[in-house]
Amino acid sequence: MSPHGYMERTGGEGLSEERTPLRPTAVGAAIRSRIGSSLALSIGLCIVIAIALIGAFAGLLAPHDPVEQNVTEALLSPGSAGHLLGTDQLGRDTLSRLIYGARNDFYTALAALILPLLLGTVIGIVAGYRGGWVDTAVVGIIDVIIAFPVLVLLIALVFVLGTGVTTIIIAVTAIDWVVYARLARTSARREDALEYVMAARIGGIPTWRIMLRHILPNIVTQSIVYAMSDMVIIIIFITTLGYLGLGVPPPAADWGTMISEAQPYFNEQWWLAVFPGAAIIITGLGLSLVADGLAQRFDIR
Amino acid sequence: MSAVKSTVTRKEELLSVKDLGIEIAEAHKPVVTDVGLSVGRGEVVGVVGESGSGKSLTLKAIAGLLPRGVAVSKGEIEVDGIDVAQASPRELRRLRGGVVGMVFQEPMTALNPTMRIGAQIAESVRAHAKVSKKEAREKALELLAEMGFKDPRHSAQRFPHELSGGMRQRVVIAIALAGEPSLLLCDEPTTALDATVTMKVLDLILKLSAERNIGVILVSHDLGVAARVCDRLVVMYGGRMVEEGPAEAVLRRPRHPYTFALLRAVPTKDSSIDDLRAIPGAPPAAGEAGPGCPFVPRCEFAVEACTQRVDLVPVEAGRRSACRRQELFPDSVEATDV
């Protein structure tokens, strides 16, 4: 409303350029335009739920122990007796490793998604609603973190902190919270200008309660919908770390590590790289369909 | 501002605004200048003027709710003995809701779309009284009943989008009253409503003012609304008060060319469409008004002296006007009825 507010807003706009060239919902949107929105969303949900269930019940579903080695049965091709998708160079069952990979990658990504979502949203609301020096400080920190290429920063952090699931979650959280903070900050400022927040303030309702009961429920949909597409990126990051040997420590199964280990066998046993690659693509596709479908449904962006 | 007090007898003064100035903080552009207001218990004071006249900002300043970048630059606002500018955060919280309640223009945006209305009212009750959740809920139901809801228990479970505009506005009023304030600020409370609902909401505000013995400030650009409910009227233009007095007197015998022009722009049942006169030109942009009367560029009676500072001066019993050319308004001349 005020010229001051306007300047602030356009100033904030400069921040919102995409920080990554990946557009996680692009694939989902392309498919939706061909097969219709409800079908696309349903397929996406089915894929995501299936992967989540496979990961959750990996112990029941996997025919073999994913880390059990058997050199006499190394590099079997798919369709071999007892090993539906064959075995790797150490004789480990590929199907079992894929299934356990779903557990490691999907749930690590989920944890690395929820933490920054919570942290960033809280920081963003406080900064956006309180304004003043808190806001200035938060925006400063966000700008510094955004200035780095994400993957490079992530690799550097994991390198410093040492590999492991906890490390990955901490590293992703340390970087990814800025996205949610920025989103929540902008939304909080937008809501702050609306009369119901003003009404709550003139009603003498405590600040924390205004943020929790009034602002949060009204802006959280956007963040959650964004989180779905963010998860595509996080899964790719986690598998990339695995591929680079910085992911879930061996011998635990991880799709990125599997691709990395399959590299010497590309010519003969190409399927060793193709199966985990396909797992990543299918997961990403499912999430992309859900992200795009939800964004469409809630009319976000 | 003139030192002469208005001669209208005050019933226990609730709000006193003196020499209020509001400016855009960074640019030091004044948007409201020299506004003085007072409201007593049981009194309904209307503030009228077109968009950009500073009426809403004045109201928000009283509530301590000025938007970012806009600040009170001068004068004092005293609500129930508390100076709003000097108040501690604790005093401000008691003030907000406890002493001052506010009703907004757009009832859809004034309600939280994600909360049931009963919970929203109860929340405001609990912000000011140490009561249990259950008691707050009961109080919310009582308030809904007082606002004319037939089945409060049922309505309390509704979300704002399930209600009609008039019902929403009544919920907003219920929330404003939840802390038992003694001053109700209404910012264009009927602008977003249908004509039929407008009357009901106005009647409700009038009834509450009388029954609860609270002071009401009603900001409106609609002279008809102001005429219907207000005891006194303040006319604002270009961030300044141009005229003040008992509502009926101001509307029947305006003592400022702006009020006069405003009345001529209002259609009435007796006037033909040809009698309507639009006011030529446009109001000054925020902060662009000079030191003199802000209406000069659009005023057909303006003389050289009008570009000099003009104070509000008493023109007759209980009335003040900021026009140098009072000779234009002999007491006998009557403007059109509203």
C-alpha cells in the first residue's frame, strides 16, 4: 500500500529468481497436459505411495539380504533363478538392493525435506511478520546461502561433516531451509497486510499466537506443495552424493552408489546401472506428478 | 489548530486526538495534518471524505495499526487516558481489543479463513479475560446471539466462507466486541455489503453503541450512511479536517465548499439526475497538499488568501469549519436533503 511497502516488495522480488535450473514439476506438467489432471495426480500418488510402502516394508519384500555377498553368484543376468533382477559384482541381489535403496533414499529424502520445511517456515514467518532487524538479518543469511551453487555447497558440507545419513540430513537442512524461509517470509508479509491479521492484532492476541494460529495455517499449503517438488531435487542430490561416494555409507544399498558401482560393467552388465537409474526416474516422475498436480489443484504459481 | 473547544457537551470523553499529523516516514510526506477528534461514551462520530482523504489512516493511527513506513509525526492520541504513542507493549495490548475494537471494510479478509468463527471469537475473548476455553466458547455464543444469529451453536461451527457478507460482518463486530471495548472503530463497515444488509449492520452498530454505552467512530465515504447513524460528523479532505459539527447541521447547512460539493454529488429521491454535480479535478496526491486549504484547486469560490494556512474556526454553536469564505454560507441557505 505505502510506497515504502512497495519498494520492499520489489526488493524482495530480486531474491526469487530460480536458484536451480531444474524445474521439478516440468515433467509432471507435460504429462498432465496429455492425460488430464486427475489421472496424472492419481498416477503420481500411486507411484509415491508404492515407493514409500516398498521402502517401509523392505524387510518383508526383499527376497535376499541386500548386503549379503556371494562371489560364486556374481554378475548374474536378470531372470536368473532366485535373482529376478540378477546380482552385482559381489553377488548381492539387485532387486533386494533396489528395495532397500527405496528405504534409504526415500526416507532420508523425506527427513531432509521435513526438517528444512519446519525450520525454514518458522524462521520465515518470524522474519516476515516481525520485520525490523530480525528480518534484515534473516534475509542477509538467505542471500549468502543462495549465492552458493547448491550441490557444491552440499558436497562441501558433507565432506566436512563426514558421510552418513544424519550428515546428509543436516547438510540438506542447512542449505534447503532458505527456500522455505523465503517462501514463508513473503507469504507472511502478504498475510500481514490482510485485515484478519490486523484484526487479530487489534484484538490484542499475542504475537506468537497470531503467527501460529493465523498466519501459519494460511500460508502452509504453498510450502507443502513446494516441498513435493523439492523432494525430487533432494532425492537427486542424495543419489548424486551416493554416486560420488559421499552418500549412505557402504555396504548399505543406495541407488546412487549402485550406479556408481555399476560403472565398470556398463558394456556387459548394463542393467546394473539401468535398474537403479530407472528407480530414481520413476520416483522423480511420481513426485513430479504429485507436485504439479497439487500445485494445480491448490492454484499455486 | 484553534484553541477553541467545540461547545458540544461531552459525555465522558473516551478518545481525544489532538493536532495529529501522520507522514510517510522515509519521504517525510505528510498524509494527515492537524486532525483533532474527540469521542464520548455512547456517541457515534462519523468521519467522511473521499479515498485518500486520510480518514482510514487516522483511524489506524488511533488503533496503533499504521502500515509499515507510515508513522505518527506529531500530536497526541489519548484513548481512555492512555497515550497511544507512548504506551508500553503491555498497555497497547490491553488497549487493543480491551479498550478499542475495530471493524473492517471487507469482512471476508477480516476473518481468518482457516478458523471456525466460534473459535475466532473465543480466541479474542481469551485474549482479554482470564477464562477457561469453555467459558470463552460460551461467551462467543452469547456474542453471536447478540449479533442476531438465530442458532449461535450451529453458526459457531461454520467457516467464514460458509457465511454471507452481512453475517461475516456481524462476526467481525462480535470479535471486535469480544474484549468488551469502550470504543469501536469502524472502517467503512458497510462498503462491501448489499444495501439491504447495510441498514441491518448500521442498526446493529447503533444498538450496540446505545446498549453498551460505547463510543463509535464510523469512517465512511457514504454520506447516507453517516447521516443515518452519526451524532457528529467530521469531514476530511486532503489529509485535513475541513468541517466538523452535529451531523444533521453539517449535512443540511454545510459550512465548507467541499462538503457542499460532496452533497451535490449525492443522488437523492427528490433530485433529478441533472442536478448531480461531479466535483471537477482530483484530490491532491498523498503528501502533495500545500500549506493552504487542500480544496483550493477544485474550489469554485477560492480566492488568493485560501492558499495561506487556514485553521478550523468555530462558525456556529458546536461547529467548526476551515474555510475563509464563511460569508458564502449565510445561515439561511439550505443544501439538499440527504
